[in-house]
Amino acid sequence: MGPVRAFLSIATFCVVLFHAAGAVAQIQYVTVQADGTGRTLGHAVGMALKEAVTQVNGTQVAATTLSVEVTASLETESESKFANAAASAEAIATKTKGAIKEYRIVNKTRQGNAWNVTVEAAIAKYSAGPQANRLRMAVVPFRMKNNGQQAFRDRLVQDLVTQLTQSRKFAMLDRQFGAERQGELDMLSSGSAPPSEMARLGNTLGTDYLVVGVIEDASQAVRTVSMQSANKTFTLTTANVRLSYRIIDAASGQIKHADSFARSVEEGSVDVLGRSAAEEISRQILETIFPLMVESVSGDVLYVGQGGKSLRLGERFRIVRYGKEIKDSYTKESLGREETDVGIAEIVDVQAKIAKAKVVKQTVDIGKEFAPQSFILRPLKQGQGAPVQSAGASAPAPGRAPAKGAAAEPQATDLKKKSEGNW
């Protein structure tokens, strides 16, 4: 007897939209083959289907999808029932509430008192969407020198997560609301949700990089200043924030990047400094791993592949042209690429996923020379703002200062920091 084929229309199709990221996560169906052995044909089919679910979603989901009751009902079915493939498949789909969309018996044999079957089944599987394919990063709550810094720490971490998420360069993994997430997973595994929703279990993603840090100081100091000439006394408040952070490879423990933030401000607040710290740290991380890439050029407008709160209207950046790759002579690792300053651009429009920058100055025709992944934007150097030098201008000899009154010329190669290599 040839293979018996059975199909069933989809009972449930769940889609979750992530508005900010524009990514889609959904329940999809995966077709797999699995073998089963049992005392009866129905028992063998049940064991094969359980193995199919295990292949796709693991043993926990399989145990719930094909419960003892479902397996027992299969075992008691007569062989004639399985001759009607469509009816049998429909019964399984109903009992599993869509967790198994369809199946067919590819092969069946009887040896003595045992049945051996091979089934091909379409199993519900959760797909996290394309965002999960990005570089994964998680911000771990920073360590504190004292418990009074907890509120500051929580706001800092949340601001960091917001900034990095809006860059749309990372798959940001939550490390703050684990209890809430676990509550949702517990609900799914309790049996109150359809078995097809069980496919969402067992999909916790591991991170590629951890952002960790230590808050050394987050305080406000109050001091009194007396003006004897005016016979007046003033109270001044100074906010202080000092912290360090690292980016760690989660698998190896290797430190990929490390830096610090220290700032004091008169008549300011710790909260304001915390937001500044989050902005500066996120910019450092993005600058290290994903510099602002010019994705397209239209006239004197550059389209930059980053948006959100990470960019501000009116900000100015150096336009940098990439050159050849440079490798370390000893380790043979990539140190980055040659970088030549060719202009200055100002951010004129910021959207959720992209930004526009207007070319203020240029020493080459960027529109004519543009090619994918050939131009990036870097932050202006300290004191920079004068017209940039020609891309072909030579740098002053090592140890020699520029002529008096002359602007410092850009270096022909602005290598990345050593910590930036091999991301």
C-alpha cells in the first residue's frame, strides 16, 4: 500500500509586530520526518509525532503537545481509522490545537507485535524574525559602590538600552525584566494556552556581547559660597558622575572595548549627567562597532543608515572615505582601514531608521565617487570646524607641529583603536 497523505488547513497563525524595529516574529510550520515504534499502529504514529515535535521544539513542548491523553487515544485507534488519512490527520490537529498542522505516513511495517512507522509532519515553530540575526547585545545592570546608587543605575541602564535599540544595529536582549518574561512563559507552559503557542518556549537567545560596568560615583555635593563684598551667601550644587564600562565577549570572556565616563557640573543634576553618560557610552559602542555608514548620496545630501535618538539635528560630522585594509604585522589581525577626511556634513533630518546629512564642505565630489561601504561619518575632532584640507595633502612630519596660524591637517590614516579590531 502506497504512502497515505493527509492535509489540514491552518487553524491558527499568530503574528507579533515589533513597531519600533519593524521586524516580524511569528509562528511558522517546519516539515520534518521522524520514526516511531509501538504496540499498535496508532501508538507508533503517536511516538513518531512526538519525536517530530521534539526535533523542532524540544522535549518540554513535545510532552505538552502530545500529552498522555492524546497518546492514549491514538493507541486505541483501529488500523482502519488510519486508512482514512485525512480524518486521522484532522483528529490529531484538533487534539493538538494546531501544534501539528498536518502529517502523512511515509512508511509502515509490522514485525510481530510491533509497528514501525515513519511520518512526515508539519510542526509549529516560533520564528524570532530577522532582527534576531543581528549582533546580539545585552546591558547588564552595572555594579554599584553603594546601594544609594540603585535608582541612578536603573535609569542609566534603561537609557543605554533605549539608545542602542534605536540604532537598529543590535538585537538587544533584556536583562532587567526577567520576572515578567518568566511569568508569560509560565502561562504558556501551564496548559491554558493552545499547544501551538508552546512553540514560543525554548527560544531564549544567548547574547554575543555583554555591556558591564561599575558606578564609582553618582552624587550631588552642596557647598556654601560667601561674597563678603556683597555680604551675601550662595548655595551651589555640584553633580558628579564617574563610571567605567566594558564590552565583553559572552562566550570567551574577552574584553572587546573598555572606557570610562567622568564628569562634574555646577547647578546640574545626577539624572542629567546619567543621560549624558548613556548617550556618550552608546555612541562609543556604535562608533567602535558600527560607524555611521553613508548608504546613499543624492546631490549634497547623504543618507545615513542610522536614526532614532542616537543622532541630533544640527550635529556635524567628518565625512571619511575608506581606503585599503591594514593588518597587524605580528598578529595578522585587521586593524581597520585607511581613513581620509574629505568633508564635513550636518544632520538635517532624523527618522526612526535613517537620517539625512547635508554636505557643508567637501574636497572631493562625493556623489561621483560614492560606492557602497566607501564613506562613513566620524565625530568632529576637538576644535575642528575649519575647511578640511585636500584629501591628498600630506601630513606634517612626525614630531613637527603645523606652521603658526595653520590648521592642523587631517591624518591620511586614522586607524581604529586596537580594541575595535575583529568584531
